[in-house]
Amino acid sequence: MTRRFDHIAVLKGGPSAEREVSLVSGRDCAIGLREAGYTVTEIDAADDLVDRLAQARPDAVFNALHGRWGEDGCVQGILEWLQIPYTHSGVLASSLAMDKEQAKVVFAAAGLPVADGLLATPEDIARAHVMEPPYVVKPYNEGSSVGIHLVMQGANTPPQLTGPDAPARLMVERYVPGRELTVAVRHGEPLAVTEIFVDGWYDYDAKYKAGGSRHVIPADITPALATRCMDIAAAAHQALGCRGISRADFRYDPDRDDLIILEVNTQPGMTPTSLVPEQAAHCGMAFPELVAWMVEDASCQR
């Protein structure tokens, strides 16, 4: 691989609800980049980000931020303005993927299978069931399963999510029972299908705490289903206009042969328990090689 860059700034932390996992992702990516031979400056992204980048003068940025601001197009816009090449998707794809409602519009237009859903206020949701249970209530612009509420069949009352910290709008989506599958996509090419096993819901703790979940790669599914998952993941990556690495998450109900794409993560986790590094390793790409490839793929293209 021809090297274009030498000095890399790794952005981590930030102000979002996913700050803690971003700090771990950033730390591990910095270690991997140093092992690959790069000079690395780690930056805990805050209001002084522009000044910190101007002082560091990196050749490129590895964006290890997760959640709003770092993953939704805002930081990408700053890096475009500063003309610093950066990893992962550009402004538009990042914004679309983080807005789950708009992402579903894009997926549906591309012919990809999505769950029925709607946007509602916390007050509407608290007043009465806005959808026949079972359904899921979640912020329409967060990641890492932050703030998800599952309303199962037979629930007498809807979730009470009102209060000063409640989002103005929430997504209500049909719950798809069955198996949790995920596919990483690198430069438009799907890597593998992983099945995720967890007791209960695949929430923030299950994703990031040691022992919170078990990953089986390749997933024990039929070749036809694996192909469907990988084709849909690649198509979703393309429909949103993603670049670099993305990860598509699915639910599969084997009783109905119902495969639904839930979302695309444009900056998936890069922690020791994360799915993308596992899939890359399964394909023969060690972690330092993976993060080096991501850096060399960096660009300033909205």
C-alpha cells in the first residue's frame, strides 16, 4: 500500500452520549496507527477543535468520534473547511445515516427492506400506543443503542418518556423478532456476516462491556441469506454515498424469512469488542493494517 500520509490526528471523546466508547476507539486506533508506523496526535475533540488541529498540523485525521456532532456531518464539515483529509464518510452520507428517518427513506427508494415506522413526540407516545405492540422507541439521531425502549406484546401502557431531557421527536418502529446480524463494508465490498448473541436487548452495555455479547463469524446461516445480507449492506453503503468503512445492522425473523436493515453506522466502533475489526481479522486484515488502510483512504469529498 502506497503511503500518502505520515502525521495523523486521531479525534476521540467529544461531547456526545457515546463519549466513553469513543475514547476507547480513539485510544486503540492510535495504538494501531503507531504500530503501523505513523506519527499520531490524539485530540479529545471539544469547542477548541479548530485551534487544536491548527496547532497539530496533521496530514490527515482519523475520526474516531461516535454520536452526534462527531458522526452526523458537523465535524466532517469542519474538516472540509480546513481541507484536511479525514476517514469515513463525508458530510452528506454522515448526516443521512445518523438521521434514521431519512436513512430509511433512502433505503426504501433503493428497494431495500425496512421496518414500518413513524416519528412521534414523547407526549404522543406517552398518551397511547402509536403503533400496535411490539414496537421499538428510539432517538432518530443517536447511535450505539442509546435511549432505546422496547414495548412488547401485551404491554398495557406505552413508555413514559416525557421530561426536560426528552428529545423533541422519537422514532417508533415495528419490532422484528429473531436474529441479530451485521455486515461491515470496506470500500463498497462486504466483508462477512456476524451473528450477535446477547441475553435480552443488544443495548449499549451489550455492545461495549466485556462479556456483554457473543459474536459468531461467519454467522451460522444459509449461503443464500448471507448473500442477501451482504448485498443489502453494500447497496445501503452505496445508496447513502458512504466511503471507507461502514457497518449495516439487520434483524432476521426466520419464521417469516423477514430480513430488515435497521441502520448503517458510518463510524462503527473500533474497540476490542467491536464488530468491524473482528470481520477484518476474519478476512485476514490485522488491526494495524485496517486502520492504516482507513487513513490512506481519507479524503475531503462531501
